[in-house]
Amino acid sequence: MNTARSLLNDEWYERYKRISKLNIRSSIYDLTNRCNLRCKGCFFFSSNEHLVREERDLDAWRAFVDSEKARGVNVAIIVGGEPTLFLDRLQVFYERIPTFCATNGLIKVPRDRFPDMMVGISLWGDSEDEKILRGRDTFSISLNNYEGDEYTYYLYTITPKQIGRTERIVRRIRDAGLKVHFQLLSNDEDVDDFYWTPEKLKAIRAEMDEMLDRYPDTVVSSKYYHEVLTTGRMLGREWGWMECPSVTESFDNRNPKPKRLIHFIHWGADLKTQHRCCTSATRDCRKCYDGAAHMSWVMVNKRAHMVSSEAFQNWVEVYEMFAKLYRYIPW
């Protein structure tokens, strides 16, 4: 049977050892139902996840986070609506558990309260696309808020219209002293002219690869991740409901069960409602281009990648990418 030592040379084996002992147990938390934007294609609103009651009692949040820690969660991924609208709730998590905050960047996370919390800023393209999809150009505001922040990166959700235009975005992020990670727009609300085709997916894969080659100190990614994300295939298997690892445990009635995130739950802002998966119960899984879900698909299938040195190196690179994005290892 192949082992990590037999598949990897000394350099790669040291890289493997650096991430092999990470025992990551994540879940996702809607901190609020409110947002200061209304983006076309935001799964949170398009799937009505915002209609649950919102818990306002901080003591209830404290008890909830403590119960999540007892359940084995060791990293909390905080989403919204927009988490920065309720910093007291955010602080409840931050004081108790390693916390990652996903934000649109319009409100700056105060670093005196959250000095080393990882922040991921959503970006939906250049100013033209952002005005169409989000109602305003958020990029300049978020760049000004977070320039030079070592605990911040951009989650660049690339749209089909961005093909041939990603480099100027990457350069602006580089010049601001920040990092960037790629995923693709899933277009949950069927906005005209924002659909992916096989030809466009092939083109954006080549472009993402090129950006990684040109800006390796800015782009946090891997070519294997780009391949899996744009083709929907991994080791001859096809992406979809029966493969996704990011399904909330209570919704996982699949048979046979695939490899999945251990005890993963996506919680609503009432601290009781559980959502189907890391994105949307109304999304067609075959059309999901969520980066974290595809990243996790690779990560939970370690043994399947231990068939050759190249395949296992691909797995190591994707795991390293995740570990960097959540600051388990340095950039």
C-alpha cells in the first residue's frame, strides 16, 4: 500500500508533515439576517435563509458557541448577512474559538478588538460587474479599509464577464499588500449574461493558472484546485450532491455516504435552524462553483489521491491552500 513517505520526496514530505497534524473541524454560522448590500446571486437571500428568527441575546450566543466547542468544532466560519453589523456577536465567537469572518468589506473590522482574526472580503469583479450584481463598487472602499492588513485576503468570485480582465484586479490587490483567492460565480438568481459555458470555464481556468504563475506572492491557490473547480471532476468522479462534503450532518441521507466534513453544520441566525449545506438548499449542486466546497472535496479524499506522487502532491497543495487561507500556516 502506498504511504506518504513512499510517494513524496524529502521536500514534499516536509510540506505534508506541516499540514498532516491539523485536525480541522469547521462549521458555518449566520451571524445575522441583515446586510448592507443586496447582491444578485447571493444564495443567502435567494434561498430565503434570512427568514428565520434572529437571536439577539448575547448570553444565548455565548452558550451556543460553548456548546459548539463541546461538539468538537475548532474553527468557526462566520457569514451573514453581513457580520460586521453585529460586532458584539462576532466577539462572542472570537473570544472562544478560532474565528474566520466573511465580509463585504464596507465596514472595517476594528483590529483593536480583533487583532488576529482572519477576514475574507467578498469581491464580485471589477467596478462594472459589482455595480450590476451588488448595486455599488465595493472594491475601492474595502481596499482602503484593509490595505496592508496581514490577516485579510480577497475572495474573488470571478464572473464570466471577468475573462481577460482579472489581472488588473489582482494587481490592485497586490499593490494594497493583500492576498487573493479565486472562486466562480454560481449565478443563483439567473442574471443575464453571467452564465458559464464549457468554453468560458476552460478560458478562466487558463487565466487563473496564469495569475498564479505571474503573482505567486499574491494569489493563494493551486492549479489542481482550478482544474477541479472548472471541470467539476476529480479522479474520474463528477461533482454533485452525491459527492459534496459540505452537507449539514442532519440533512445527509445519502446512501452510500461520501467522504464528508466531520460533524459539519451550517447554522441559521436563530441558533436552531440548520441549512442544507455550506451554500443554498435551492441551488442545483451541478451548477455550484463554491470554492470552499470544491476545496473540501479534495481535502476529505486524501486516500483516493494516494495513487501516485503527482496526485498526492496535488492533494498536499490544496490542503496547504486551505491552511493558509485560515492561517493555520503562514502565507
